[in-house]
Amino acid sequence: MAVVQPAGTELGELLRHWRRVRGKSQFELALDATTTPRYVSFVETGRAQPSRQMVVRLAGALDVPLRERNGMLLAAGYAPLYTAGTLDGPELDCVRDAIRAMLAQHEPFPAVVMDRAWTVLQANGGARRLFGTLYAPDPLPDPANVLELMIAPGPVRDAVVNWSDVVPALLERCRREAVGGVLDGETSRRIARLREQPDVTGLLHDVAPGTGAVPVINVVFAFGASELGFFSVVSTIGTPVDVTAQELRVEAFFPADAVTHEAWTAGQSRDEGCESPN
């Protein structure tokens, strides 16, 4: 599992932590940040006070996520450099418009927008139809967290036909897709709790069946009288300079086979017909 960001607030401690996460020596970091190993050592031990520009260079050389770069700047006595807007705020207008277009373009198939904790921020009509139907007659949790829906006991998990294949792959995705390769504290604690479920613990001791024979692991839902299989494609924002923008992910679900494609689109057409005025 990916390493969790430490709670310490000393710049030297944070720099040492990230250097170890990235597997870099002081010499390698100095080379990448265009400074000297002696200076890196002095920063880590508190004998040198780096400029704001140097903190940014060191963090960039270590590919530190933007949220944690702000933490390093604060630890060095500087104001945060990277904004942390909200998805509905004016500072992310262009990002929001792009995401809205992606969600709409993907209809009628499901697509969701998640933050780094796997909490759903937005969903298109296809996603609301899928998860809303699985949860019916109860409403979906608000906010909904994908890890909780898929792994914790509940109606969505109960509908996943190949749950024993999906869960190990999903937990591996958590590690692989963590921003900067490092899990935030909230997600780390959630994963630890979910992994402690006896049925999940048992799964993780075995190799997931079928993983060596297919290019992707589909999620197969028991949906009404049918079994529908989907695989997903995840998109992130390129070259972000805002914390929220860096942490956003759009997950679009595609039919895994012709049967799912036909059944889903036919069901969508029937739903739309029911909503049409007489």
C-alpha cells in the first residue's frame, strides 16, 4: 500500500520523508533540484532556511502533490502557493465546463467525478440510473463514496456478481491512482477499515481468479433480470496548478460486451419513453 503523508510540520522532516518515498539520495535530489547535497542535508537538519523558490524546486524534483507542497511551504514559513478551489467555484470554470461536457458526451453510459478520497462529486444520468436503481427504494448516500459502495456491505456490493475479482483490483487501484503515489490520511484510514472485514482479508490472501487471462477486470452487476458488465477509463486534469484540479478524476464506464451495450441502451430508451408526456 502507498505510503501515507506524515503528520509532522518540520520542513526537514517532510523533505526527508518525500526523498525516501521517491527513493532518492541527497545527491540525486540535489542534482534534480540544481543545488548541492550539502545544502539538501542542511535543509533536512534545519541548519539552512531555504527560500520559497528553493522549497518549490525541491518539492518539484520530488514530484510532491500540490496539497503537500503547500504544506512544505507553510513548514518553511511561507504562504501556500497553490490554490484549492471548489469544483463549483469561478476559479475552476474551465475545468467544470470540460467535465460537464465529458459527462454529457458519455451518456447514456455511467460516468462520475471523484476526489482523491473516492467521494463522488458529480454524476451523469447514466451513473444515477445505475447506482440509484441498485440502491432503490432507498436513496444513495450523500456524499457517496465509491470504496464504501463497492466494498462495504450494502446493495451495490450485493449486486456485484464478480465481487471477489473486483475488490483486490479496486484496492490495488487505490494505491496506483493515489495523487503522487501517496495516500491521504482519510483514504488510508478508510482502506485499512475495509481491509479488516473478514471477507476482504480472506480475498487478499489469494490471487484473484482470472486476472491473468483478461486485459481488464470488468465489474459485472446483477441489474434487474440481466447481468451487465462494465470496464472503466479514468481521466485526470493535465498540468494542474490548483490542488482541487490535480485531485479530480473522471471515471467513465463502458459496456464490456455487446449484450451489455444493447441491454443498457434499450433500457435507457424505455426509461425515456416512460418520462415522455402522453
